[in-house]
Amino acid sequence: MRWSDFSKLIKLRLTFLVVFSASISFLIGSKVNGEINWFNWGKLIVGGFLVTAAANCFNEIIEKDLDKLMKRTMDRPIPSGHMTTGQALVLGLFMGITGTYLLGSLNIVTGLLSVFSIILYAFAYTPLKRKSPIAVFVGAIPGALPPLIGYVAAHEKIDAIALILFSIQFIWQFPHFWAIAWVLDDDYKLAGFRLLPSGKRNLTSAIVTFIFTLLLVPVSLLPTWYHFGGFYVGGVSLLFSLAFLYLAYQLLSTLEIGAAKKLMYGSFLYLPVVQLMFLFDFIGKVK
């Protein structure tokens, strides 16, 4: 098996973003406890990578026939014939079991959350993509679990900080996924996917996207509001949230694919910046 096939099977860039979110949250949870266990941090990264890769693997197995219909996915290893469904299933099961074991060895809550994320992503979100735009709401739950899993892996309790980390990533996913769906709508339609709020590139979808981007502004300020972060994270989060909102407004004003692309690229920058600022500001407050 070629590395290029493996990276496509596990959606490497998406997996990296997921692991990044979990690792940042682990460091925040560790500072609540007073110290960082770097060995456990390594276990979280490896376990989180494997669990996420497994979920993506199962997703591609289920959608193998649909992937043949879309230009952006027809070169994935299963539809292109570079890998059989059986090979992908064995690989996915190995990664899922190994990753869950590693995360479960940190604590039982982390292990259970990882299993829940695989099941919800692969077996609820994936089939719903062809049935209703509600799939995005369902998919946003496992998509927001990585920071929660990372925090609980270090702190073992779902407290206010854990819920804030979850909430930021949960709300962020709506403009993120809808921007992607807007750009790729023609390709998605070939497979029967219905991911835009109204099912179409129209004013209704743009309005809903704008509303959720607007909602992200106060949600991003929760760390400062509850005094888990200071004015640094508050100021940066507000600045980036308003810039993100402006990109959503451009989409609302123009309804153009180019505006959706800018919103999509902006979403890739927004989340890691806000999470890193939360980490740095939180570390400064607990010293």
C-alpha cells in the first residue's frame, strides 16, 4: 500500500486537525491539574490519530460506491481499486481497537468518548448525508468531541472548561462545513449529498451560515467571560470572530463560490488560533 493511498484513506489533513485540537485541550486540562504528563500526551496523540483515522476509514468503506461518482473522491484507494474493502476494514478495525485501547488506558471516560465518536461519525452522520441537511448537526457532535476528549484525558472531569472547548468547536463547524458544502455542492449532488441548510446555494443557506458565524462571536468569548482566560484570548478571539463574520457576510451579500472559498480558508485559520490563544492565556493565568 502506498503512503498516498493511506493518507487519502484516513483523510490525513482532517485527522491532523482533530489531533491538534485534542492535544491543545490536553495541555489545558493538564494545567488544571498542575502538571503535564508528556507520556500521556503522546498516548493521546497516537490514540487520537488512530481513532480518527479509523472513523474516516469506515466512512470511506460505507461511501465507496458514492466516492466513485465525485471528482474529488474518485481517486481514493477503494473506489480507484488500489485497496479492497476487506483490506480497508481490517486496517480500520486495527486502528480503531488500538486507538481506543490507548485512549481508554488514560481513563475510562476518554475511551468511551472515543468509541462514541467513531459510532456517531461513521454510522450516523455518514448515512444521513444523503437524507437531510440535519447530517451536519449530527456530524458536528463527533466533530466537536476531540477537544473534549483531549481535556478529559488529562483532567478526567467534564467541567466548565471542557464544555467551553466543546462549544467553540461545535459552533465553528457549521460555517466551516457549510462553506465547504457551498464550494463542492455540484460534486456533492453527483452522490446525492444534501449538506447545505436549504439543500441549495441560495440566500436561505447563506443566512443560516451567517447566523451561526455570528453565534460564534459570543461563544468564542466564553473563556474570558468565565475568567478562564484574560483579555489576550478575548481580544484575539473577538478580532478573528469578527473577521470570520465579515467573510460570512460577504457570502451573504454575493452568494458566490469565491466568497465561500474565503470563508472556508478562514475557518481553517480561525480554530487553531483561538485554541492556541486559549492555551497560552490560560497557562499565564494559572502560573
